[in-house]
Amino acid sequence: MTAEEIRVRGTVQGVGFRPTVYRLAKACGLHGDVCNDGEGVVIRVSGTDASIEEFIRKLQQECPPLARINEIKRKRYEREVSFDDFVISHSVSSAVKTEISPDAATCVQCKEEIFNPYSRFYRYPFTNCTHCGPRLSIIRAIPYDRCNTSMASFNLCAECTREYDDVENRRFHAQPVACHVCGPKATLERSDRKPITASMFSMLDDVDAVCTLLQRGEIVAIKGIGGIHLACDATNETAVQKLRQRKQRYHKPFALMARDVEIIEKYCTISDKERELLESSAAPIVLLKQKRLKEDKETRRHPDAGIFSSPRHRVSSSPRLLPIAPSVAPGQNTLGFTLPYTPLHHLILKRMNRPIVLTSGNLSDEPQCINNEEAREKLGKIADYLLLHNREIVNRVDDSVVRIVDEQVQMIRRARGYAPAPINLPPGFNNVPHILAMGGELKNTFCLLQNGQAILSQHLGDLENVAAFAAYQDTLNLYLNLFEHKPEAIALDKHPEYLSSKLGKELAVANQIQLYSIQHHHAHIAACMVENGIPLDSPPVLGIALDGLGYGEDGTLWGGEFLLADYRHFQRLAKFKPVPMIGGEKAIKQPWRNTYAQLTSAFGWEDVKNQYGELEIIKFLGNQPLNILNQVVSKSINSPLTSSVGRLFDAVAATIGICREECSYEGQAAIEMEALVDANFLNNHEETLNYSFNIGILDNIYCIDSHPMWQALLDDLQQQIPPSLVAAKFHKSLAQTIVEMVNIICQQNVIKNVVLTGGVYQNSILLEQVSKRLQKLDLNVLTHSIIPCNDGGLALGQAVIAAAQYYL
């Protein structure tokens, strides 16, 4: 007989790992025990060598669906062996080195139970087991035991206790387990706080009544797993417009939820990979290509208008397809769909044969509401009804957003279902110190580095808003406590005005620890290197960082850079020609300012006016206060120079009539121009028909000058070439120019890997066009997949650069 102690690290708590260990140990005839502790799971076993080997093999093969084993360490158990059976022991508190599982979508078995009238979980909206349910959103501390979650206030009933204690049951030690008798309860209320009951709607319960309300065109606030959403019927234009007006969100696309994939397929094309993402345990919002629906008089008239008012207006039993309301995603050719990911959502959508809008329940720019009183106060002005529940959301977790580009997953927002699953660092980073990286200003996440891993927080939003910044600090404190992380250094962005940078400096001073300022685009490139497994001491890559804005080494704002970079250093080899950002932040919201800056930089205003004065854009610009703008630029007042390709996109979009006067959300002009692109031209025409850019030398590095592109583009507009064709030509021309620049750089440097990073690469057309051209040059193209290419991935890069430069 042999006895061993087996240490398992990874995502092994709260995912049914110990019951699996128990089942396998019994099947292999082993004695011993298993317990959770701060490092993961400890297993002690006694048996024959062969049976222990079989146990280890099966443990890896039959790992529970949500578990992930990072490491198994075995050693001989030296103490006296007195096991006469195999048991599951209580958790042990020790140093925290384990992982926290993300929240997981409802599993197949739990879904079956909530629709089975003979199950005790029938229509129970908080049903879960070890394979699904809340994790990060309810946890206060680890080990992940019920007492350390917001389920602590719900005492288990006898039936739930029996299942919780039954090692053969899939709810064995499922910490959020609950039922109608002992668990949280959902209640429906009117936003004006007048009493309401489900019986008023002749419905089964409060949750079922929500479906009826949505069908009536009402707006309902729904408290879910990681936050509160606002919902309405996505095929009811009146309801969607009402939601937009009340929320004061006039253009940004709304996300949709549908009961099943079959409904989504009526509106969008879905590839196998997209279906896999929709049905995964992460259940993100997936951006899907819209189908062109045939609309007729019947589909234009919404059949549910006045569902209770007249029999002739009741929902038809025919399978007639109702189109998505135009105001759901104006100017888009994609829709963001998700499937129900909690029993609550499954129950609401059971009778809903069409999609609903499900958008974050928040006031403009504020974080998503998570508690009931806050929802009543803030969302009561937007929603007609509120479906709330009495389980506290400890940790706010937004929906994740992904898309498939060229058969690869592209993460746009990393939150529910993905965070805080750790990211393993490449070789060379095994002994990283504890480093805290603060992230950027927009799309903020922060990052903890420890034990050869990076723990990247969920998406926390834009910190400009006071409430968002407060939420950022709360979440940061929660993570530092959860992971018992004591930073030895803090990494932050070089931009002195970012609130995250200011807070980082305060923390460094208060705790007397080292502080490191990291250049924005170097951080973008390093983050992409990490997720592609580039080892610490690898040769430099060529990073092409196309972005909105980032504070540059020379005090200007960068955003169109070619950097030769490794984790420790970078050298700027090329850039786009800098132009003034007239009015500073105003130029982000008013794209025409960028058009004026680009045109005057390329030609001079008088030349443009003389040659293209009949164009609509020139007339529009002529009506602006140009004398004032010229003075502002000449005196360098609030007009920093920027090489930003994001602003170049804004300028082109405004020129062809997209968001000319104003954008209502970040990147709107570029996003709508991408949607406008003529796909036929994109895929079939000759390269010689594209616009051209000049490549010269400026400030001793290569510089891409847009002058000839602008001339050709304005000539096209004079020839009344359609905007969709102009947009396609611009995308292809830009990609072609980027690759020309890479070709020149490769003639003077040994380049094997090219990194494409920065928020501009959320543009799938540009990403595909650049990638394919670079691959034809036999270059290895590295892109983002598990973290966003935008500022949501910035903190990861900051953290590893600080580690590489100063500690490794």
C-alpha cells in the first residue's frame, strides 16, 4: 500500500471538483480525504500504486465542466495512515493561491428541472448546481463556501440540505443551492411603487408576468445575476424608442436576448463557432451578421399593439416573422445576441417567440445598478415595472461581448463568464512579484500579477463618471482582499490625467511601494504578446498599435504607431502624420473637427475650398467658426497633435456623411462606416483602384501621410461615387498602406512576429485585410482573442512590462 498527498491548483472550487474526486477515489478503491484550502484542493489517498495512477489519470480526463486543472503536485504522505474510507473534509483557511470561477450559464439539467412540473425546482428562478450559477457575483471571500457569499443569509431547507450533503448528488456542496422554500425570491413591482400581483395578469407568477408586460410594450427592469438590466420587446419600435428616450441613449446599439438559437437564426446568420459561443457556459453577447428580411405590410404592423385591448390584435399563432425594430441598432449590419443564462431569464422568455432588448440598467455613463433601492431610485424613471429579488449582488459583472473574425474569437468586452479566470503568463514570468496594474481611463480593467498568472478584472467601464470611479475603487479593494494581494509595485499609464493613474500614485505613496509609468501602446503590444504566449526573452516583435488616443513619449497623443518592442523596451519606427485635435475632447465627439484638421493639414483650406467647394462636407465646414479654430490651432490652445488612426476614421466618416456633426458614443463614426462598406467591392476589385498614401520621413522616423488619399477621396465624392464604395476603398487602402510600411521596416529589421493591437482593430474589415496581407509576406500575425484589443486589455500589458523591466 502507498499513501500520497496530491495538491491540485486551478479553478477547482465551487465547480463540483471534490465530489468528482470522491467518486473517482471510491471507484478506484482508494481511502483518504479531500478538502478545499487557500491554494485549491488537497487530496490524501492510500491504495496500490496502480490504483493511485488510475485515479490521477481519470481525474484529468473526467474533470467537471467548469473546472480547470493548472497543476497537480504529488508527494509521498509521510504521516501515519489511518484512513478506512474516503471522505470530503471541511475547508481549511490558508494563504490564498486558488482561483475564483466566473459565473456560469444554467446547465442543461437545471434548465430541464425548472420546466418540469414534477420537479421541486419547477419555475424556481434561482435554480443552480455545481455545473452552473453565480460565482464571482456573490463571493465576498474565499474559500468559496456559502458563508462567504451573499447566499449566507438563506438557511438551507431540509431537502436542499439533503442534496447539499449527498455526495452522489450534483448539488453536493453547491454553495448557492436553493429552492422555493429556502432561497431568494423574485418580486414584481410597479415603478411608481403601487401594489401589483401576478394574479392581476392571470399569470403563473411574477416572473411569468414579466413576459406579458414585455409583450404589451412595457419596459421592465430585471435584476439578474451580476446586475440589473432594462428590457423591452425588440420588435416593438414604440417600446424601443421609449426606452431610448428615457435612458437618453439615442444611438448606441442595444443587445438582444432570445429564447433559443432558432429564434436568433431568423434574424442573423450563425456559424458553428458563433453557435458554440452562444451556447457556452460563458454565454456572452455575440455580434452576428444581420439577415436582410423581407418586410411586408403585415410585419410592419406590430400585432401585439394593445394585446389586451382587442381580440383582433392578439398574438397570431402563425409563424409570421416580426422584424427587429429599426432603432435597436441604427446604422449597424450586426446584432448583438445572447441566450438566457439564468433560470430567471429562461422563465421570462419561455413564452416569448421573438427577441427582447436587454441592456444595462444604468443612467448615462454610470455603472450598472446592482441593488434594489438604487434600481427603484434610478431606473424607476426609465422602467414601468421592476422585477427584483432579495439576493445581494456583491460584485457587479456586466455582460461580455465577443465576435468571430476570420474564424477567430475576438473579445470586445471581457466580463461575465470570463472574468476573473486567470491568464497564465508565458515562460520567463514564473516568478513574478505581486504587481497591481491600474489600467486606463476608458473601458477600464485592472490586473493583479502573482504566481505566474494575471488576474484581469471584469470590464469596469469609463472612469470619467464619479459613480463609475467609485465602483472601480470598490472592485479593486474587493479583489485585493479576495486574492490577499499585497502589491510590491504599481504600474499605470503615462497619461497624468487618467483617474486610474492618479489613484495608483496615491496608493504607491501611501504604501511606500514602487511606481512604474508605462507607455499606452507599449502596454497594448505587451498584452497581445502575453495572450499569444511570447516568452519573456524573445526577440522584439513589430507592434502596429492603431488606437484612439494614448499619451506618447514626446508629449503628443499617439494612436497610429509602428513599434519594435519586447517586454522591456520599445522603439518607435513609424507613425501616421500628426494633425491637431481641434478642441481636444470635443474632437472625439464632433468628427467634423477631425475632417477640418486633416484637410487643412493636407492642402490648406483655401485650396480645398477652391477645388471642392461644391461638396456637401466643404459647405458644412464653411459654416463653422473657422477663424476661431485656426487661431486655436496656431496658438496651440487645446489642440494637441495626434497620430491617431481612430481620429482619421472619424474624419473620413464625417466626410462621407456619417456622424458628421456629433457622435453619441465612442467609436460610433468608425463603427457605422464599417457597417456601410460595399462588400462586393471589398472582395472583388483590383488593388490599383484604391487610394494611396505617401510614406516619407518626419522627425527621423517613417511617416504615413494621408494627403493623396484625401485628394482621391474628394475626387470620388465629386464624381458622386457612393459612400459605401468610398468606405470600402478607404479600408482597403489603409490596410494596403500599413502592409507597405511593414515591408519597408522588415527590410531593415529582422521581424518574425507582427502584433496587431489597439481599439481600431475592433474594425473586423481592417483586421482581416491587414492580417491576410501580412500572412502573404510569411509573417506570423498575432492578434487578440481572450482579452480585448481596446483599453480593456491595457492593464495586463502594464503589469507584465513593469515585471519585465524591473524584476525579471
